[in-house]
Amino acid sequence: MFRQGFESLSEIIGSGSDELGRRNSDLFSSTLAKSGKRHETLRASQEDGLIFPNVVLPADFDAEDFFVSVATYYPNQSPLTAFVHVLSKETAEHFRAWSDGNAKRMPEVASDRRYLASLGAAMGEAFLAGLSSAEGGVGPTYSACKRSLAYTLCRAKTLYPLCGIDYVAQRWIRLRHLTGLGVTASVVSALQLMHELLFGGYSQDNTSGLPTQLQTAIVEYSRSSLDDRGLSRIIVGMYPQFEPHVGGLNGPFDARMKAFTQLVELVHVSPHGAEADSLTVAFLCNQILPGSFAHAKVLAKLVEFYPTALVWYGMFCASSKDFVHSQFNFGLISKLVRDVTHPFSFESRPSCDIALDELEILMRLVLKSESIKPTHQKIALVALLPGVEVFSRFSAEDDHVGERERGRRLEEAEELNSRVGNLLEDALMLLRSTKPSVTRSSSAVARRQKKRDR
């Protein structure tokens, strides 16, 4: 239960902070922080010792102005979103749904094909992203899956069934750009389409390039009203030339790879669009050994031609009837299921380091790592939505200063090494130029010594 109120920023921060602000003020200090703007606040009936409310809805839903005011007048309390759920107009709708009880009950993720398919897509996304790393092709790691867009969308849909796929994806993209990380447009588009098909809300205008019959088949497949054989018949209907070879995927295991190679060649010569072809190749690859993810490296070699096939492959793998999440990859999917269904309540304090909207404001300033207090060095836990949190690389201004200092020292060391090298070369040249005279004088001494001996 919450106690509703309307408070000024100084009341939200606490009277002690307000008094400190007055003590530090001078003739040029502004008093805007103490203006009449009041924000809706919700405080839990059971206090936890912190002075802040649990939820704040900024006046006029102007979160930007709210965060700027906090950073300007109460920098010691920033980031405030580490303690308070500050809601935008969009997230306020999700809060109201949660308050009505529509989002409090977690879905049965472990037995729901849609959510398992989404977590499988996270595996494919993580494997694809890892191809460009030094350990490319090793396999999807737990940490990489947790950072993926597919996992983020799955968690968002678990907490907020009515949230928009595009809204969550755009916030994930904003975080990536804000922290200097890359985004692959084709993968983002494929994941948005996939999750719209899995959870509803996909466009009937069919702007994705995916044939309508294939869209409908994926929707039915995700709801278990269509099995692998039914989906295979629809795909064969799109590619009639598959008929003589598709049976080989269910034949002797040693011959399945040959059948898959022949089918991929047929897709290549008779394309139906980049997304449809990537989905088809992924489905065919999963048929080699359904639910295993064992042939991801095969698709890795085809990324140039089918850039999103690995993402669809992960989806088909985890949604296969042969897939057992508790036994897969040392419990990887089971752990993701645990995280995706982790209880969340607005009555509890945030567990993140900072929310995305506040991070965007603070990144405009001279940001220091101690002001954010990240969970790990250079890695912060950022909330895209309340309860939907992503670990992201975090580089503060002091990190940049340290890097510049290290760069300056390296330049000085290189210059010093160059000077020492030049001095050594000069010394060697001097030694070489004096060596003949030293040899001649040594020979003359030897001859004089011989004469004396005689």
C-alpha cells in the first residue's frame, strides 16, 4: 500500500539536504529548487529508513526537468533513481496496470513456448555478437545473454504484458549509443518482428518483408497450435524445390548435413527476401538436431548471406519440443528463466545504479564514476524500465582523464626511449671511430716491449 502526496523537490530529497543547500548558498545562488512546482509522490506504508518516497511522478511528466534540478541543486543525491522509481508518462501507465494487479502475477515462463523462444533468441543474439570478439564462436555466455535485446524484451513482457516492443527496443538502443556500444540494425529489426509475432501486436501491413503465410505460421507455432511438421510444410510450399531434399533432414544423422547444404543452396538461388531466407535457413538448421543449438557454428559461416539466421535459430532451438531447458548448456536457460521471473514490486527500492533517463541527463555534465557508484568497475546496472535492468559499459570523465594521463605517459616514455636509443647509437659510432687508433697504439706498445726483451 502507498501513501499519496504532492511534494516539492526539497521535500522529496529531505529537509536535511535542504538545510545543507541553504548553508552553502551565496548571493548568486538560485532558489529555483524551492519553487512551487510539486510532484506526485507515493510512499510505502512500511518505512525502510530512507527519506525518499518510493515512487515519484514528476510534475507534467517532465522527467528531464526533474533530473536536471536534482543534478543542479542536490548533486550529492544524484543519481536519485538508485533509490526512487521516477516515472515517465509511458511507465506511469505500466505502474497503474501493476497497481490494478494486471502485472503482478508472473507468467509460467518455463512452460510457455513464447518466453522460451525469446530466451533462445537471446542465445543466438549473444553468439552472433561474440563472433567479432577474440573468443568468437565459443558459445553464448550468461552475461552476454543478459545484455541482449532479446532478453530485455522478454523481461519487459514478463513484467509489463502490455508494453510496446518498439518502445523497449528504442530505449535499449539509446543506452547502447549513450555508452558508445554498437547496434546492428538488421538484428534489432529481426528481434522486434520476432517478439511482435510471439507476443502479438504485429502489423498486418506486412512491412517486414516476411510473407504473410510465414508470419501466421510463426504466430501459430509460438502458441503450440502448429508443430515442426506443419511449419515445414508451409516453408516447403514457399520453396517447392525443397521437396526432394527436405526428407533428408529426418534421415540418417550422417546424411543430414548434406541435405542441409543442398537446401541452403536452393534458398540462395531462389530467395524470398533477406528475413524470410534467414528464418528458413535457421529452421532447417534446427532440424538437423532439434533443440540442441549444436550447429550454431555452421550458421556462423553463413552470416554474410543470412545475417539474422542465428537469432531465428536460437528461437527455434528453445521452442522445439525436444528442448529441455533444465539440461541445456549447464543450466544457462534455467538461470535466464530465474532472472526473467525475478519478483518485482514498486514498493521495493530500485536495485539499479541509475535509470536511463537520469543517465542521459548526467552524461551531459562532467561525470565522475563516484557520482554514479557503479556496481562493477566501469560497468553500471541501468534500468530501461522499472525492474527491466541491463548491465552496460560505463565510462566516466575521470576514466577519460586517466586514459589521457596514461597516453601522455606512454608518449613521454616513447620519447625518452628514442633519446636513449640515439645516445647509444652515438656512443657506438664513437667507439667504432676510435677502435683502429687504439689497435695501432696497442701494436706499437707490443713491438717496443719485444725490443726491450731482446
